[in-house]
Amino acid sequence: MDEFISIIQFHTAIPFGYLLFSLLWLGTVVWAIKNIVSNLWARNFRGPKIYIAGSLLIVAVGYAYASIKYSENINMNPFFQESVLVGEWDYGNSKLVLNPDGTAKINLSNSLLTRLNIDNGEGYWRKEGDFNLVLGSNAVNFVSKNGLLRVIQYADKYRLIIEDYEDPDMWDGSLGFKRKIM
């Protein structure tokens, strides 16, 4: 369910994009309520307009609820120790194993490898700054900023997302790697 909620979130870097989206959402809600009330007032209980308006209202309220829950559960700047990152992480068919000695086993999909600019196989990892994790498949990558992941917290669980966006508004909302429970 967490993945679905993250997928349906609206993200934009367009100036005033969130305002425009909010106005469109509000306009839809007002239209739906107006049509429901007018159809109920006219005692028209079976018209297609009342079903469409009711469906739109349910979707709009559900979306608002999901957005509120998503905002309550996400922490983009958690405080953590390196030890909480040790273990196996999954993201779709990609796997990442972070060992306590700073070594890693990398088995990522081609699209993630391209975004991180690293290779599959043996690698290394380290905490970088307060919220980042640098992952490298060789000494050259490990020294550079390739393989930059951000540690976030969603619903009190740590997640690893690829930090290849320049502005937080450009983040796609994907919750990324989830730690596998052993």
C-alpha cells in the first residue's frame, strides 16, 4: 500500500504547479458537491451525473487522505547510525547488500545502474554527511559522488532513494530500496 500511495503523489517543479494542482482539485470537489446537491434536491437519484460526481468526490477525498498520510509518514532528514543500514535492501528486482565492514554486494537493474553510474558486483559503501550514502563498485566510483543515495524514513522504516534530482520538487516520490526483514 505504501508503494501505491507514493506513486499517486503529485510532484512538480513547475512554478506555481502545486497551486494550480490544488485549484484544479478544489474545482473538481466543488463541481462534484454542486452536482450531488442539485441532483438530490431535484430528487434525481439515478442520473449519470450523480454517479460521476459521487465517484469524483470519493476519488478526491481518497486522494486527499492518502496525501495527508504520506506527508505524516515521510521524514526526508532522519538521524541514523551506519549500523541501521547494514543488511539486505530490495527495490523491485534490484538487490543491495550492505555489510558492517563497509563492503557491499550490488545487483541492480540496468536503469538503476545508469542512474547511479556504478556497476554490479562487489562494492563499497559509506555514510556521507547526515543523510547520504555513497555506494561504489570500484575505488574510482567510491571516491567520486557517483552512487549517491539518500536515506529517508517512511512510516518509521528507513528507505534508500537515489538522489539524482537537483530540487526536492523534482523527486519522483518513489520510496526506493526497502530493507528486507530477515
